[in-house]
Amino acid sequence: MKILICSDSHSRSITKLDLDNYDYIIHCGDISSNDLDYFSLYPNLIFVKGNCDLGNYPLVRIEDIAKKKFFITHSHLYQTKDGCDILVKNTMNRYDIVCFGHTHIQAYFKVENTIYINPGAFKDNEYAYIEDNTLYFIKDNQVIKSEFLC
């Protein structure tokens, strides 16, 4: 199972990636308006509305993927540019994996039983993916960090 996690693409299209290589595609908001036309082609794509997005899209999605409960948000409603305390308080031990964007900073941390992932800003050529229970952070098409997800 291979899961793409991206966010904050703004005007850069995620279709620059070979999306067919992923079993699931998670987009944490601030989507390129060009991509919205393509999203219907990928039934395995899960996305949320970011603070820069127009349209009536969900702000939060809760999905079961690969026997894990995912909480997906852009996270601007949780004021993550000031830290992740509010996000953690609202999600810790309720979900296995929390995917969020908004800060444009790649991040991985674990609080008790919950893993938190921010893939960074796709507009800056940053994203992440999970494969074989390992999280990979990508920057400029290079793996810059990997974390085993226990």
C-alpha cells in the first residue's frame, strides 16, 4: 500500500506526480484550482478545503485506510502556525494518523498513540508518502528523511 500525502500546492499542480503509483492520495488543502478538474479522475483521492480554497468542500475528513483511522485537515482552524497544541488536544488518541498542512513545514511527531504528519508545501516541491509502514519526506524529488511508523 502506497499513500501520497501532500498539501499547499496553491498554483502548482500535483498532476506533475504520477498519481497512478499511489493507492490513496491525501491532499490537506490549499489546492491548485487547475487540479480540481482532475480530482474526479482519481476516486482514491481524499482532499479537504484549505484557507485559500474556494468552494464548498469539507474542512475535515475522517477515513479508514489500511486499517488505520486517518484525520485529515488543512489545520488553519487549529491555529497550527502558532503550534500544534490545539490540533493535538482535539485529535490525540482518537485517530491513528493525523495529516495536516497550512504551515508549509514538513513535520512528523507522535503524541501517545497518534502520529502527526505535515507533508510540507507542494508548491515548494515538498510532499510525503507512506509505503511498507515507513513515512518518506520528499524535497526536490529526493528523499530527505524517513521514519518507521510503529
